[in-house]
Amino acid sequence: MRSFRFILLVLAAVSFVLPAIAVPAQAAPAPAISLSPASGPAGTTVTVTGTGFPKKSAGTVSAGPATAGFTATGAGYFAVQLIVPDSGTPLIQVQAVTGTTSASATFTLTPASALPPRPSAARLRFGAGTPGGAAATAELDAVATLAGEAPSIVLSYKDFKQAPPLSELDSVRARGALTLLTWEPWTWGGGTSQPAFALDRISAGDFDAYLRQWGQALGAWGHPVMLRFGHEMNGDWYPWSEQTNSNGPGDYVAAWRHVHDTVTAAGATNVTWVWNPNVPYAGATGLGGLYPGAAYVDAVALDGYNWGTAASWSTWVSPAELFSDGLAQLRALAPGKEIIIAETSSAEQGGSKAAWNTSLISYLAAQADITAVIWFNFNKEADWRINSTAASAEALRSALAARLP
């Protein structure tokens, strides 16, 4: 015990005679601004974000003659929007000043000729779906370049395990386009036998909490969105078909109505409900027993592909041969509803895809109730892409440019 007291006395003495070690004060961050976006044409609205400015100081952001005021927070932060003016040079300085403190950043002006194409104002709208989905901006930009116009409708897919894709909806809206959101009641990759997703389980309310989540989120988002629930239901390749997953006649209509009512009651009155069978074929379920009724459907659609000779069972078909029967049935079931071709393309094998593309746009544009055609731009079972060959891409581009306004 005496030894321990001696050590304490020594330490106390040392601490008494040694000077305190000074801890350097942390330097304040240097003022800086960032731009989002940092490039674009004259007239672009830019968000200018500042950090490291004097606390609660008032200042001005300027870009040439354009100015906007700001007041920094207690942490020296601000964010303000500014419209970039035209300039005779490709670079324009954006400067934030408060008192004697300033910071700047450079905005790059993009010539209008360098901008990607915008959606067309033609009556027959052009849309596309790509492997990366609605947020794949580079893929959608590539489609716009190939087609000579940006898609005005972007096709995307979600299963019943996924949350409402609000950021993707925002991304599409920022492009000046509308989302056609495919909502599939299954787990991707699970095959056609998925008892948990049988149609009578949906009607019984097993997924009501999930449906309400979607309805509340889409309603709060508030902008127009097209929703196609359980598409291609007349085939036998999905678990919501009445030919699979222990489903039976009448189950699809009951499930559709339940989903529609639950989502709408949760607040999603901004949804356009798109009922979307595959083009009829031998062995398909008849469309009459699958149509939910005019009060539950806002638009109708068809999916159809020219497989050519890419599959052992297929032959080359013209657009009229592919779609005419299905279109006639849609008009009989849903008179007055707008019609969308929600998925289409042609294989290369068995004929001229370039000629088929030209014929497709001409055929659809001549029918006033068909309001959109959406290209399935995937290299999947066949090469459905617009640019499967250069001739295919050029033909579609020319056909779109030539269609009636």
C-alpha cells in the first residue's frame, strides 16, 4: 500500500510541474460551392450548394447577369436554385459571395445540338423498355439516339416483393416521359407454381397490407402513372394465369378487382389501370372471361412479337397478322378505351426485320384508338433490340419520323 501511495505522489508532482499540452483548434472548412447539374444548355435550373460560409450570413449567388439570394445556416450551409443564362463562351463562372467570403464553380454550357432527342409530339407515342429498367438513363438515351426521339413511355417491371419505385418514377418524369409500370404478383424466378401467390389468395386479402403500401405511396407521389397488373394473363407462363398455379375460371377478374379497389382506396387515384393480355393464340384462355369490366380498366393493351423462325414452333408474321385478331377482341370487350401495344419487336430470322419495322409503325399509326407502341429493347430469347442490325435501326427511325403528327 505504501508503494502505491508513493507512485501517486510522484505522478501528482510531475503533473504539477509539466506545462499543459495545447490541443490545436480545428480549422474551419474553407468555403466551397457545388453545382447540380454542372452542365447543360442555357436555361438549365441549377442547384447551388454552399458549405463553410459564415454562420447565418446573407449573400448572393450569381452567374453572369443571373442572381439569387441566400442565407447560410448556423452550420454555414445553403442551397439555392439559379437559372443559367446564355453566354458567348462554353464555360460560365457561378460565384457565391457573402461579405468578404466567396467561392466559385464552373458550369459547362452544352449546345442545344448536343442534347439527346426529346419525346415526339406525334399522336402514336413511342416507348421502350430496356434491361436496366426505368433508372437506366444511359440505356434510354441510347434508345433515343437510335429512334431519333426519346421514349415518351418507359416500361418497367416489379414483382410482389418490391417496394413502390418512387425514385424510378421521378427519373422517368424528369425525362418528360410516363411510366408504364408492370406489377407482377409472384416472386421473380420462382416459376409458375407459387401457391402463396395463387389468385384466390390475392382476392382473400393475403396481400392487402402490401397493396395499401403501394396505393399510399403512389397516391402521395401524385403524378400520372400507368399500372399494368398481371399482364399476359391469357397465356400459361405466369402463376397468375388461370391455367397454372391451381387457379380457375373467374379467379383473375376477382383478383384484379380486389387489387384495383384496395390500391385506389389507399389513395392512388392518379393510376391509369392497363389491362394487358398477350395476342390470342391457339390454346390461350379466352379474353372474355378475363376482362374485369369497364369500371375497373382505364386502357387496354396487347403484347405481341414476330418470332420469325427464331423458335422451332414459329413462322414469320406481318404486323397485321400478329395484332388484328387481338385488336378486334379488345375493341369488342372495351369499346372506346385507348389501346396500347405494350411490348413488341421482331426477330431477324425468317424475313426482313427492317421492312417489318416500317410496316408496324405504318399499321399502328393508321388506327386512331392505338395511342402508343412500346419497343422491348432486349436481347433475350431473340435479339429484339432496335439495333439488332443497322438496317433495323434505320428503318424504325425513318418510320417514326414519317408517322402522322
